[in-house]
Amino acid sequence: MFTCIMIFAILSFDKAATRGYDLNQPAVQWSLPDTLREISGITLIDETTVACIQDENGILFVYNLDEKDIERQQPFHLNGDYEGIAKAGSTMYVLRSDGMLFAIEHYNSAQPLVDSIATGIPVDNNEGLCYDANENRLLIACKNKSRTSKDQKNTRSVYAFDLKTKTCSPEPVFNFDLNELKRFALEKQVDFPMKEKKQGNAPEVKEPVIKFRPSEIAIHPVTNQIYLLSAMDYALFVFSSEGKLTDIRLLDKELFNKAEGITFLDNGDMLISNEGQRKKPTLLRFNYDPK
């Protein structure tokens, strides 16, 4: 009897702690100030500070992890729907939902230079932004389908903004097929809600309910995998550097109130931020264990 209990406990622990992170047990949890209730993006500055934005005001916030408070606020533009942030050298880039980029050069100086750049991405709602150091580019994850392609309603795209030429790729560098994600979830028995789907005269079949509306994107500093949050699905999707789906992790709805920000420390530790909604906004740290 004792042996059976021990085996069950080991299997339960492995299920929660596999693939590098135990997403049920954050190593540290910060309750953020109400100013960041609408926190929509984060990016690492160094081991103790994180840059944040929220989706109402054109202000760059620097949050100190040790002091557990905002140490600096830097206005960069008018109020707007700001959804993503990424640091590349001494420049901070902020993504507005309509695809406009704001480059804040020398962001830590008293008078940073701010430039606005129209990307021309044909998508109305864009929420994910990260720096791809290997390619010297920004990756921009689209939350909605393209408004120019009627046959791509089940496709979510990622565009690349070249930091050398300051131009955006005319076509997506990654396209993710929602139907492929559903097939993967069925094969791996990911516990999404299910619904019945009618296919012509064939019997109804059940399929996972997955919206896949990316709310943030980040690149893992150790594995180079691409991490995409979908707050609407309470899920984290992991892709290879070539864009192949490798994992889906469901997020606890109590712990991840509305996950809209993700970034990594150099050692692979992961930070995820959550909007407040009816609770306090939070920042969660998950230690990375490659074993």
C-alpha cells in the first residue's frame, strides 16, 4: 500500500514539474501596485529590475524586484493601448495594439529619444513583442487574424521587425494553424474544455476549445524555444525555434488571473505578469530546472 502511494505521488509531481517549470508553484510572487493593474507587457532589464507597460498610459515603468516597488516612471507617448515591450541594447521598444512601434532610445537617461515607427502589419490587434538576439530583430505576435486574407481565419501570425533596416517583414515569419494546435492537444491529452463539431454527414466529433489569441511572446535564453501566452485560453504554448509546436501547458485560473506578460532571466528562470481584473496584479517567478 505504501509503495502504491509513493508511486502515485511521484507521478503526480512529475506531471506538474516536467519540461523545466512547475507552473503550479512560483518560487516568488509579487503583488504589484494598483498603478500596474492593467499591466500588459514586461521585459527584463537586469537581475533585479523589470520594465513594464500597461495598456492605458504611454508610460514606461521600471519595477525593482528587491524593493518590490516602482523605482522610475518615464512617459514616452500619449495614452493608448500599449501591449508589448522588449529591450534591445539601450533601446526599449513598445508595441501599440494597432502595430505601431515606439523606440525609446537611451531609455534610462533623463531625456530619452522617442521615435514612432509604423510597421504596416495587416492585423488590427497585436499584443506580443520580444527581442530575437540571434537574428537582431523584434518578433511581433498578432492576436487576431489578418484583415487581408479571408482564408486565414484559423491562422495566427508572427512578423519580424529588422532592427538594422528598421523595416517589418512583408509576410509572417511564422504562421500557426489553429487546427494543428487542436490536433496536438488531442494527441497529448491536454485537458482543454471540449465541444462537439459536425463534419458534413459524418458523426459529430469532439474537439478542444482553443481560441489561441496570443497575448505575449518570448524566446527562451537557453533552449531558443518560442513561448506564446494565450490569456484567453489560460494556456502557454511552446514552439521550436523553427515554429513547430512542442508543448502546451494549461495555467491555473486562480494563479494566472490574466497572463499578459512573459520574460526570462539569463539562467532560464521565467517571469509572468498578470493583470489585476478583480484581484491584485501579480508578477510570478518560476525557477528553471532543465532536468
